[in-house]
Amino acid sequence: MFRIEASCEIERPVEEVFAYLADPARIPEWNSSVLECRVEQPGPIRVGTRIRTLGRILGRHFDSTAEGLNRPGFFGDSAAWICAATTASH
């Protein structure tokens, strides 16, 4: 297993940034490893929502499905969506 982290400072309200980052359709705009990202069922993102991501890291393709374990939102000074993911690479 590996962990990838990145950070930057953005001069926008945290709510605006979180809304942009949490929109699966927009993830390929800011994450160059993601080729496609989509919610697998209709409605708002909530506990149990499944999001499928297709992408490529270091030349290897991956297919990942994440299921939300909490409701996306703000916790103190941070915003988070906790999820469990399964990934296959080829």
C-alpha cells in the first residue's frame, strides 16, 4: 500500500474550495492522474455513495471504487470525506 499527499494554499473561502474538490466530475480538472471520475448512483453524495475513478499513475492504469463512510462536510477548520476504496491496477 502507498500514500500520496499534496498541499497548496488557495485564497478562496474553504466552502468554495471544498465544493470544487468534492465534485467528482471536476476531479480530472485538478488531478492529472484521474482520467474519469463518476458517481455510480443518482443523488447527492452521502454515506454509502460509491464513486468510481479511472486513471493512470506512473504509467499504470487503475480502476478504483470508493464508498463514503461519512457525509462530506466540514470538521472544525478542515473539510473531509472519509471513504474506503478498492483499487485494481493493470
